[in-house]
Amino acid sequence: MNVFDRPFSRGIGFGLLGGFAGTALMDVIIVSTFLIAGEPGDSFFAMVGEKLGGGAVIGIGLHNLVGLTGGFIFASLVQNVNALAIDTRRKGVLLGICVGALTIPVGCIPLAIWLGKPILIVIAFSAAPHMVYGIVLGLIVSYGLLSSIQPKEKKEGCCADDEEAAV
């Protein structure tokens, strides 16, 4: 059996995919927000990259690495903590929204301090993109986990025809 055929590995794969897709969409929103505000689109990424001795590409790379890590952690938690187990897409999206909301104080406040920027401005620019990240992450992980569950077989016997007739 291939390691990626195992349910846990499959869930982690969807976590990484969700983290990547959520971060990519988040990056588009960040660039758009800066452009709308009259700033260069790569402003955020350039600020992060310059602090690390590089340019915007370093900032984009680091941001995407953080998003992938978030997807990995999310998928690991929902597969190992019973209270967080995703049994519906709705629950997956709600958990994703919680992750998006959690990343604002956990990530944005330290980032604002590190960059020397006003915390409230960083949060204002970050809130919508982080919520989109969470929604996309929750959708993709819940889809991946729920699609791997086999549908229950139909009951045999007297009631099977009644159920089909009711549909």
C-alpha cells in the first residue's frame, strides 16, 4: 500500500493543498488591497523580504511556507482531536473560519511588531485575507476528508423500496 493511500496521509495532503490554495488567494487579496490603497502591490512581501535581507520573492516564499504549515497543522488537528473531527462540510468551513480568525492575533500582531508597523493597521489590512484563507482551507480539507469516507450501503429488506419511493 502506498503511503498516500492511507487516510491520515490523504488528510495531510488536503491540508497542504488547502494551505497552499488559501495562501495563494490570500496573496491575491493582499496585492489587490495594497493597489487599491495606492501602494505598490508587493509592499507587504517587500517589507518582509527586506527584514530577511532579500526582496519581495523572499517575502512571498515565507508567507506561503507559513500558509502550508498552517494547512498541515489544521489537517493534523482535525484528524487527531475528536472534538475537531470534521463530519460535515459546514463544520470544516466553520473550523477553517476559526483558524483564519486565530491567525490574525497569532500571526499579525507579532508581524506588526517585527516590521515596526501599527498593529491596528496591520490587522485592518489582514483580517479579510486571513478569513478567506480559513474558508478555503476548511473547504478543501473537509472535501478531502469527507470524500474518502465510503457512503453507507443501502439497507436490504422491506424498507429499501420504501426509501427509494420516498425520494
